[in-house]
Amino acid sequence: MIAIRAAKAALVAAVALFVTLVAFGNLTDYNTNFAFVQHVLSMDTIFSFSTIKYRAITDPALHHAAYAAIIAAEALTALLCWVGAAMLVRSLRADAGTFNRAKTFAVLGLTLGFLLWQVGFMSIGGEWFGMWQSQQWNGVPSAFRFVMTIVAVLILVALPDQELGRSDSV
């Protein structure tokens, strides 16, 4: 049982590390990933015959605002997951109720990460802005990998924990 609890904490920390690196990369290499946001919102690389181009947002100020919102969501996701992982580690040997309550920040962080990549990238970017039509700027496959990883960790973390037995507390 303690091994499962430790695994939950480690997996939340792994997601926290990943999202921290993503946010750090977006901040320190701003223009590279800003170009991605700019092209997706401008819809300038989707199929030439596509009839959804009326949805395009071409205002650079809105591109920067969208990118800032993405980076803020990544940073908040990372922070929540780091706090969640720490709380889980602190509660590894606690009673089941305490350990289950310690999951709150982890669940919030994982949920925000899921929403960022599923809603933000797959639904809005992929479907509304037709990102899937772009050969160069299609982030749907990457977003899907992130979503599946995060949801797998979220499911594991959300599973209720039971009281530790004598052999588990060693």
C-alpha cells in the first residue's frame, strides 16, 4: 500500500516536472513557441480550400494574450502538481482519510493540465482553428500524448487509498 501511495506522489511529481519544463521553455524560448500560437490562431497554414478561415484571429496582441494565458496555465499546473506531490509525500504514512485529503492540489493540477491540452489545444486549437489541417503547426498528436499521460495519472491518484497494514508501514 505504501508503494502505491509513493507511486502516486512520484507520478504527480513527474507531471509537475514535465509541465515545469514546458513552461520554462515557453518563457526562455518565447519566439519559437509563439510562432506556433501565431500560426494556429491566424490559420495561415491550414488547407487552402478550407471554409473555416473566417475563425482566424490575426491581431498580434491577441496572439500574445493567448500565449500568455497558455504559459500562465502551464505555470499554475506545475505549481499545483508540485504542491500536490509534496503533500502526498508528507502524508505517505498517514491514515487513509488524511492521505486522500492530501490529493486535493494534485487533482487540481492534473485537472488543469488536462483542460489546457484537451480543451485548449485539441478542442480549440485542433477543431475550432483547424490546427489538424496544418502540416507544420499541428500540435494535436503532442497534445493527445500529454492528455493521455495526465489522465492516466489523474485516474491513479483519484483511486481511494485504504488504511495501511502493519506490513505496509515498514
